[in-house]
Amino acid sequence: MKKSFRLLFISLVSFLFIQTSFLQKNNQKQLNNTDIERRIDSVLSLMTSEEKAGQLNQLSYGFGWGPDVILQIPTEYTDLIRSGKIGSFLNATGAKLTRELQRIAVEESRLKIPLLFGFDVIHGVKTIFPVPLAEASSWDPDLVQMSASLQAKEAASLGIHWTFAPMVDIARDPRWGRIVEGSGEDPFLGSEMAAARVKGFQGDLSSNKNIIACAKHFAAYGGAEGGRDYNTVDISERTLREIYLPPFKAAVDAGAQTIMCSFNEISGVPSSSNKFLLTDILRNEWKFNGFVVSDWNSIGELVNHGVAANLKEAAMLAINAGVDMDMESRSYVTYLSDLVKEGKVSEDRLNEAVKRILRIKFKLGLFDTPYKYCNEDAETMTVMSQEIQDAALLSAQKSIVLLKNQNGILPLKKDLKSIAIIGPLANSKKHPLGSWEQMGDSNDVITLLDGIKKAAPQAIISHVKGCTIKGKSKNDFPLAVEAAKNSDIVILALGEEGHMSGEARSRSSIELPGVQNELAVELFKIGKPIIVVLMNGRPLAINWIAENIPAIIESWFLGIKSGQAIADVIFGDVNPGGKLPVTFPRATGHIPIYYNHKNTGRPSNPLDYFTSKYLDLHLTPLFPFGYGLSYTNFSYDEIQLNKTKIKMDDTLKVSVNVKNTGNYDGEEVVQLYIQDVTASITRPVKELKGFKKIFLKKGESRDVEFIITKNELSFYDASMKWIAEPGSFKVFAGSNSADAQFKTFELD
Ligand code: GLC
């Protein structure tokens, strides 16, 4: 057989083989979906109204987990399970406990419907990763997806099927404590991170190493007035759709199987009874096919909101708006059956909610293999495995943002003779775990002191706290000053407690707590080089430090590998490449300040008194969105557009050559922004529409390209239609939102 014919024959055969196996697999998958629907219907047909309501009931299994978990199952829970009055627990963890709970469900209840176990895997379970705001600083969706997949692996080995994550709330107010749980102020970056985490958590749900994701808190929870958690949100539909919803849409498009509705109201309608949100947008516009779980008692809180007279009415409002599962209000299991009998809730709506939950249980394989996540050997092998710890270290290294490095004081040489490590966070084992630290053990934390000692074993290290995080005492300042006087260099670790951010932890001020700033001022007087390392869960108004301290590292809360990752950066084993996912205000009074702001009719102009400003504060941010330095330098050539005019269905190619002109290999996040200069609705002065994280060896350069379509140029017009309007646009490319060159083009 001629060679060419043989090759053709082989490729044809292999093509046919691939096609058939794909079709078989796809049919198999198609068969599974059809098979699942058939089995759902048959289970549903056997369920009483009470059992249907029970399936929608989720309760917290106490509050202890890990060593504190209650292994002796309270009879209240065993009774609920046996009578089919509960469909899911949250906070039940451990292969042993979840197996026993599941055994009772699938062996001792009438219909043997398996339970769903949920848990807040926000940044790890036992191996604690950097907080989400830190990981967002990596601007590296692949890293974040990898991180989520390993967090899922550890969680699944502990019997957990479902995480209440990713938290995708956009946050423009750093007083809001939950800013730490999300990916910052921008819808585009937030959407990329949301999709990456959903894919990482869910991966291949037929395996027992992935878990169901839950995009929360739907929606606009971060828009709370005053940055005060749970507070009123009053925003336009345009702001809702353009700023707060995109990361949820990205999560749904990435296949998120659940959504959690938020505590807050949006312009008068609480999310837990918001049909526009939960049905019109989520179901009818986005075609979401998973289920909606309430937040903790958020159904019951409809009474506090004043839209329900009592719990029964709250249940009716919530189920009819589109909330499928009730976390902790017990309103569904108590009232739904009666509400259906009274005709206030349709049997179809009840059945729809039950089917959505059964569908997830079938997708996870829990009906056929209810114990697939309850393997104690897998738990022992997986929890805190080297693979997962290594991932936590890599994530920590990539999450660090270098905010200042005057005269290249960093990286330090490892042959330093003496180092003073000062500050209340220098040797903290607890705070680097951040909030939602779950089973994280502070004994597993590598502190900054540990990390520095390991990186510079020959140096004489003197460690002094100098003050506490929030106390007023300056009694130890002299000790700190003495240590600094006797050292070559000072590393000063300042910031917040790990529990000064997170749920119910808003601060009225974003200044450094306590007397930490005063400590920095005292040490500065000595004249030794000082490096400030920040450990914090929100942007801080560190004006004096930013003005006077030569080197500043933003480390957020990096989890158990915190000290090692920071030391790797300080001594140059890692060249920092992080960028801020959120703007740093100069003062609390500067809030709200975010990069994608409107121009106003009187944009700030120092030469014109009657323009937008503060009498007592510089208007530009302390550090802008997208900002972060490297030990090397990157230069940007002039950006190139392949056209200066495009039609509606054209694409515009934007390219920029970036060169590493410094002495270190390094990573740069090239950012692309647009501005719709004139439109029928006022538009932001900039909107992030793309970014690429590139690695360049020293001396290396690369063309970075972006494609712009009309979608990147669209917005919601006066009648809330998503459109792109003809006119002129600016397209920016650069290293951060404040430092980006632009070119203009016309859209016809
Ligand atoms: C909390 C939080 C939510 C969390 C849930 C379960 O109140 O708002 O983010 O997932 O309850 O712990």
C-alpha cells in the first residue's frame, strides 16, 4: 500500500474511531441525562408533600468540625433524616461522620434519598490558601482554578459535596469586611476569577475529587450602604447589571450548579423574595439550571425586612420568587406542605424545587454511590498532602503585590548580618489564616519570622512586637527602637487581625488599627532601611507609610505558607508579579473611590476651583486598581491598532510590544481598558476589557494582542437594551489603570 494512501487510511480510521467513541460517550452522557430525568420523576412520584418539603430543608450540623465535630449524632438530626425532613446539612465534615449520616439516610429513611453535605470552602479547609482577595491579586485564572481544584480535593476527602463558594460579590467599599472574600472592584476581573473557581471546584463531578460550586451572594451584597454588612443596597438596574451581575453570569456560564441568594435588599426588594433576580434574570435570561439556596435564615429575615408578616408568609414569598433550598430558617419544612394545600404555592413549583435538588444528587452519583465521598483512607492521604501544601505556597507567592521599592532596596541579600523583625504580625500564627479559616490550624502557619530565619540563617535576627494590632499601648516602642538600632535593616509587619475582615466585620475606618502607624514613625526616625509587610483583609489608608517607607509589600492573608512566600519575595527567590484587584483610598473619607468611575460634569482640575475635589485630600488613589511593581522593569511600545474605524460586526486588533528592560526575569499583567467617549448614557472613564499575564526573561520582549468586538463596547442604554453605539472610543493598554497609554478609534 502506497505510503500516502496508508497514512490517509490510518487517519480516516482513527477519525472514525474518535467520532464513534465521542458519539457513544455523548449518547452515554445524553442517555445519562435522560436516565437521570426518568429516575428523578420516579423518585418524585413516591414522595409525600412533607418529604418534598423536607428535601428543601438544610440545617447546620452544629458549629464544630475537625476535632470538635460531634460524632454522637443528636437524635433531633437522626429523627429528621429518618422521617425525610432534611435534604442537606452544612458544617457536617469528616468521612466518618458524613458516612454515618448518609447511612441513616440511605438505609433507614423511607425513600433512601441521599443527603448533600455543604461547607464554606472559601480558601481551603485544613490546608489554608491565601484569601480570595489575595488570589485575585495574582490576576492568574489558571492558578486560581488549580487552587480551587486542590481545595475541592481536600474537601471531598472530608465528605464534603458542595462548597458555598466562589463568593463573587463586587466590592467598591473597603469598609465592608467581606471584600476579603471576593475578587475586588472590577466586573471583568471578578468574572474571570468566578469562572476559574467554578471550574476548579467542579471539574469532573463524576469523580470523588470535585465538589459542587455555589456562586454567592446573589446579588449586589457588596453594595451595602456605608460598607456596613447586611445593610441596604439601593442601586440602579444599570449598575446592578453592569457592575454586580457579570461575575454571577460568568459563574453560571462556567457551569455553577448552585447560587446562594443574599441577605440584602436591592432597591426595596430583598434578594430572598426577588422574583426579578431569581426567576426573570437567573432562569429566564441566563437559563440557569441548578438550584438556589438561601443564605443562613435569609428567608426568615424577610420578616425583619418588613416584607413578610410571619415565617409562613416568608416561605411563600421565597419559594415563589425562586429560592429552592432553605438554609436554617426551617420555614420550608414547616409550612410548604400547608402552603401547597392552601393553594398559595403550586405543586408544580414545589416539584420543580425538589427536582432541582435531586438532579444535583444524581449528577454527583450519590444515589448509586452514596458513600463515594466517605472514605477515611482517602481523607488521611489527602488532607494536608504535600501536593496541596505546595499549591498553597505557589498561590501565596503569586498573590503578593509589591507596592513600593525605592532605590531597589528589595530584594535583600541573604548574607545580611542582622535583621530586626518588628510588628504585631511579624510572628503571628493565627492572623495569616484570615477569615473562613475553617479547620485551618495556626500551628501549621509559617510566620514571617519563621520564613526570614529560614531564608537568612546566618543573620542575627531580633524580633520585637513593638505593639499589638489594635491596642493603644506604646510601652514596647523603646524595645523595638533598640532592636532596629542594632540591626542592618528593619522588616516591619503591620496590618489587621484575620478577623477584622470577613462576615459581620465591617470597619468604620480603613486606617491601620491601634498605634501601628506611630510605631512606624518612631522606627523611621532611626534612619535604618525599613520594609513594611502588610497583612490585611482590605485596602488600608496607609498614607504616611506610603509617603515615607522605601519598600512596601502587600501580602493580604496568605494562609499557612504566608511567611515562606513573603520571605521568598523579600530575598528575591520569587519576583513579585501581583497587581491590586481593588483601589487603595487615601482616607476613609475618600470612599467610594474606584477606577471605573464616571467623569462627571466637573471632573477634577487643579486649575479650576469649581471642579470635583476635596479641600483636604488629594483626589487620586493612594494606589490604583491594577497596580503592582516587579523587581524588574517593563517598557511598553506605542500601542498599535489594525484599524482606526470598525463596523459593528468588525473586530479590532490591539497589540503592544512589552519589553523586560530590567535585571530580573519577571511576570507582567498587561491590561486593556476602553472608554466610550460619547454615548447616550454617561460611561466610565475606563473599563477593564482584557488582561494577559506574561513572563519575560530579562531583555526579552513580546507583542501582546487583544481583540475587541462590539460586545466589549456595549452597555445598557436608557431602555436597558444591551447595545454598542457608533462613536469614538479610547483603547488603553498598560501596566495598571492609571498608567496606560491610549489610541482612539471610531465605531461606525
Ligand atoms: C453565612 C454567610 C454565607 C455562608 C453561610 C453558611 O451567613 O453569609 O456566605 O456560606 O452563612 O455558612
